[in-house]
Amino acid sequence: MGRGNSVSEVKKRNIAGCCVIVIYMDKFADLHVHTVASDGALTPTQAVESAAEAGLAAIGISDHDTVGGIDEAIEAGKRLGVEIVPAIEISTMHGDKTEVHVLGYFFDHRAPALLETLEFLRNARWERGRQMVEKLNKAGVPVSFDRIAELAACGVIGRPHVARAICETGAAFSMDSAFGKYLNEGGVGFVPRYKVTPFEAIRLIRSAGGVACCAHPVKLKNMNLLNEMIEEGMQAIEVYHPDHTSAISRFYRRFAQKRGLIITGGSDAHCFPNDTHPCIGGISVIYDAVTELKLAAEAAVK
Ligand SMILES: [Zn+2]
Ligand SMILES: [Zn+2]
């Protein structure tokens, strides 16, 4: 949703004999923002400052698998007049190949059960990566954990990242051969994974009183999966995202309307210098989305 038509109404009024032009602006929200708490470049405070500069009414601080940036953002938001939507982007796997990012909004970000699970998930993924590196090194493949973490862009470390690192060392010539030689079950670098499914993420968000939302659905290319996620309790979908063309956004907007989902959107900003991705406010939605998410979360808790 563009922000070009943000002036919804312009009225002239006579106040104390003076002609004053009053401009009623629509309020906007960017519901997908990353900070240094995960893999963004800005501190939560800087992210809120950037949102204030962009004229946003609200932002969702939606770091990967952590709520570590939310409290600082709330404090900055109070000072700068920007509403902070407590959010998260949980990385999950459907089957062996499909990575699904599940956004959560307006949950209790201090709920002990939620914090415990998030910490467990973060540790489990990194630990598995380290174990794979150890096994591969023992087998004479000189991969480094730092390189794998870099390839994973600090998100979920998965076997494809390890396979790429193996290829870079010359120990395999293609992703397929890296899997075949080292990473498939029975291979010297294989470590079984603790899997979080999109359905578990939805349940986790809902159990903390929040609304679950499918992030950038274009990456899934799987309508059956989306329908299953709705059956599991997902109530929103990210229609507006930098990876969505306007035709794709239209497609998911129609899908959302048909299935009664709340329509969200955001920049997915990480804000690194020279980033070709939009920064905060580069993509935003009308503030109504915030109200709808809030009401849905409140209704779920009742
Ligand atoms: Zn994502
Ligand atoms: Zn993201």
C-alpha cells in the first residue's frame, strides 16, 4: 500500500476569524521491522526515531525469534509519539524444504513460557550448526561456523547454508552433491534437527495471547499450507511486502478477503547502509490494521 495518497481529507475552517486549512491525515503503520536484537542494523531506539521521521503512527518490532528489542522500543515510542506493536518473526520449517516465517502481533512479550520456548529454539538451531561443523571438520571438510552463520544472515541455520559453505571449500561441486556426500541422513555431517513447524509457531503465539500472521506468503507458493495454517488459528496475512509485486499483493489481498484474514504489511526493514531493501516506512499499511490486530488479540484472550 503506497503512502502517496495519505491526505484523506482537506477542510477549511474559520477559527477566530482566520481562515485555517486543516489537513486530516491517514495514519500509517509499518508492521515488519528488524533491529539489532536479531539481524537489523538499527537499535530499537534508532528504529523508532526513523519511524518518527517517516511520520509513522506505529511500528511492529518483529525480530527473528526474539522479543529482545521490544521494551527499549516501547520506551522510545513513548518519547517520540510512535506506538509500538509487540511483534516477532518466528522461523519455522514445513517438511524438509519449506521455510515459513510466522509473524506474531500483540502477544504478551513477557510471558515466561514464550520466552523459554524462544530461547530453546534459538539455542537448538545454533547448536545444531555447531555440531555439523564439528563433524565435518573431523571428516576433513574445512567449513567454518562463522561463514555458515553469515550465509544464514543470522536467521535459521539450515542444511542449505552448510551445503553452500561445503561447496565454497571445494569439498563438493553442487548443493546436491554436498547433501549426498555429507548432509543427508547417514552422511558424516548429518545431525538430526529439532523442528518447529508453522503450526507450533501459531500455537505458541496464540497461547501468549497474540495474533499469528503469515509473513511474505509469496515465498511459500503453497496455498494448501496457508489454508492449513488458517485452520490452526492463523488470523492475518502479510499482503504488502517488498518481495510482493502489486499483482502478488492483489492476489493475497483477495485471498485475505475471502478467508476473513486481517491484512498486514511492512518494509521488513533491516536498514543496512547500501541496502537495496526499503527502510522503515518504505512499505506501510493504514493504521486500521493495527486496530484490527489489537481487537483480534483482545478477543482471543477473553
Ligand atoms: Zn521473513
Ligand atoms: Zn523479516
